[in-house]
Amino acid sequence: MTDRTDPSSAPASAPSTSIPLASPLADLLPEGLADCLPAAAAATTQAMAAALEAMDLHGYDRVSPPLVEFEAALARRMNGDSPQRMFRFIDPVSLRTLALRSDITPQIGRIAATGLRDAARPLRLCYAGEVALIRADQLDPTRQRLQLGAELIGSDTVAAAAEIVILAVEALKAAGARDISVDFTMPDLVDVLAAGPMPLQAEQIAAVRRELDTKDAGGLKAAGGDAYLPLLYATGDIERAAELLRGLDDGGALTSRIDAFEQVAAHVGDAARITLDPTERHGFEYQSWFGFTLYAANATGALGRGGTYHIVGSDEAATGFSLYLDPLIDALTGAIAKRDTLFLPQGHDRSAADRLRAIGWRTIAALHDADDAAALGCTHRLIGIDVQPV
């Protein structure tokens, strides 16, 4: 029998795999995740609130779906996005697999098809929330993002597309984006042409789509898409690109699409610069006839995408967009004005402090006589009932 009181007789324990608290590795975060510190958090909150307000002013009601859903139900509605991108785990209550959402748009479709199925159409909804990815792409290593956007459920017409593009531009401007440009695309371009003036075998279509998306002329030829080569150059400002595209459209298969794009651009007017890249498909796997990407001069990379689509399950037409403001936050953080903050010494007049907070003052109360107002970031000090600069 082992003597439990004798340390020397205790069996050897397995080596520990935990990292000591004193180790520099103890507080590392997983790759692609980061803390949002006060200045960035303030900029993010301000930008999100401003964007949501812009959507609200256009009649879009905010909904807030849960962070986690049953994996099977969520994956069924994702249409174009792999469930393998989602964090998955077992629910100890139901013993079914749950998933942490990687995109909020499918959840909005579920809400429209279930809880709001009897609501009048077109149904205007907006949202904001965190999403997470198992793996990020090379262009954006972030695995947790703030996603916000709007969905116009029940319509994918030219009028719906114009409203959504204008709303996306206004939301970005409200959030702090400058000199916005919108790049239009035709997600189903290859399908339309392959069924008409530029026929392709069924097995060629995926390869031609891929090579057009990567702008690889050599690969396009090898895939049997020689007729599609001129499309690589029908890009640029909407007027020039549309003219080039019309010149390539001998059979008129794209006439209605080009007309629609020009009408949407006319509605946007001078609010943003409009360009056209008809072969772009990255990020538009489930859109139908119209897609767009949003950029701004004070942000690196795309700030969002949108377009027309059909909700999986109900097959209801919809038009919407999603914004990811992270590229904009760095530019906004430095522009956030320092707020006036009032230092409250020990023994201060509490009624005076209450009155000042009621009219918008931010206060920091001293916990010790040695607390330093300037070191705590205060711009003013309460002396009696008077406010004086620090």
C-alpha cells in the first residue's frame, strides 16, 4: 500500500504542459486575435453607432441574432461559405454540434424567413456584431471582426440595388470614411455568357470563372476561354467600362445588366466614385446579378461588400451589404478628440458632480489624496462647485 503521507512514495506525475505565469508566453493571444485598447475601442464604438444611426434614418430596424447556433442549421443557410471556417463544439445540453458564426448575413435570412416571415415586404433590417473565423486569409489575418450591415428583404430590383449602395456609402461616411469608391461587378457573368454568345462546356465554366477572377490571361486560354479574354480589360470608371462591355456584347445578352448598372450609378451620383470590374467574383459566391465592393481613401483594403441574392431555404429575393470597419479604425483612432474629463477630489460636492454629469461631463473621482488629475487624463478639476482647467 502506498503511504500517502510520504512524498517520496508518491507516484511520479505526468509532466505539466501548462505555461508558468511568469513566462512571457503566458499572456499571448491566439494568432489573428487582439485586444482593442481604449482609444481604438472608442473609435470603433463611435463609428459603429454612427453607421447604425445612418441605417436607422433610412428605416432599417436593428436585429441581433445569437453568437452561436446549431451548426447544421447555420451551415445550411451559408450558401457559398464553407462551414469549415467556423469554430464548432458540442452543446452539453442538446449534445448537438454548435457553431460560432463567421457571417451574420445567413442569420438575417433565417430571421426574415421565420420570426418575421409575416412582416410586410420589403423588409428593412440592419445589424452589428462580432464574427469569428478558424482561419483568416492572407490579405487579412484577423480572425475576429466586427460586422455590420443592412438587408433589404423581398426585392432585388434596380431600385433596391440603388438604395442599398447609397445606404452603404452613407453609413461609411457617417463612420468616418473619406473619398469612398464603389466597384460594381457581375457575379453571374460567366453563366449568362456561357448560356448564350460565348458557349462553354459544363466542365469549363468553373475554370473560366477562376481564371477571370485571378485575371490570368494565360490560364483563361488554357481553360478554353479565349472568347472571354476581352472581359479582362473592360474595367475602370463606370462610363468607360460600360462602353467597352457593350462593344463586346454582340448578342445583347448583357444589355439589361449594363443598363441596370448605369441606372444604379446614376442614383449614387457624386456621393462616391463608381467603377466596374465585371469579372470579379472573390467574395461574391452567392450573389446573383449585381455585386459591389466598397473602398475609402483613408483605409487599406476593402471595407465591405454587397449585392443581390436569394435567401437559402425560402428563396426570397434580397439585396444587402456587410461592412468591416477594422481597416478604418487605425485612421479614426488618431482623429478622436480628447474628451473633457473632470477630476473629482476626495470630499467633493456630489450634487455638483451629479449636475455636471447630467449635462455631459465625464468625471473621474479620486480614491486617494495623492491621485494626480493630469496623470489620470483629466482636463478640468472640480473645486467647490466650480470647474477649473487642470
